[in-house]
Amino acid sequence: MDSKEQLLVLEEIRELMKTQIETQTRLLEVQQEHVELYRNQLDRVERINSKAEAIQDKSAQLMGAARKGVTVALLIIIILVAYLSWLLFM
């Protein structure tokens, strides 16, 4: 192999390496975009999860209040039925 052939081979190797570096650069940019999309989705999921937890907490408070209200109403009804029964049989 003479020096011209060696030079051509080296230039071809250089071009191939340049192409490979450009391809890797594009792939890295795409990967960075995917990471950014993932971070955005994760932030969104965390916000939605926080809202859902707040809704569940509020729902639990409402259910507790409703249970107390039903218990009080049921107690009042039982007392009234007992009182009316006592009045009817007296």
C-alpha cells in the first residue's frame, strides 16, 4: 500500500468516525428529550396524586361527619318512637 492509499483509507475512517459522532450526538439529544418528557410527566403525576390525596382526605372527613349525623338522627328517631309508644300505651 502506498501513501496515497493509506491517506484515502485514513480519510474514509475519519469520515466514518465523524458520521458516527454525529449520529451519537443526535441520539443523545433524543435521549435528553425523552428524559425531559419523563420528568414533566412525573411532575404532572405527582401533582395529580397530591390532588387525589386531598380529595380522599376531604371525602373521609365528609363520611365521618355523615356517620355522626346518621347516628344522631337514628338515636333521635329511636327516642321518639319509644316516647310515642309510651304515650300510646299509657
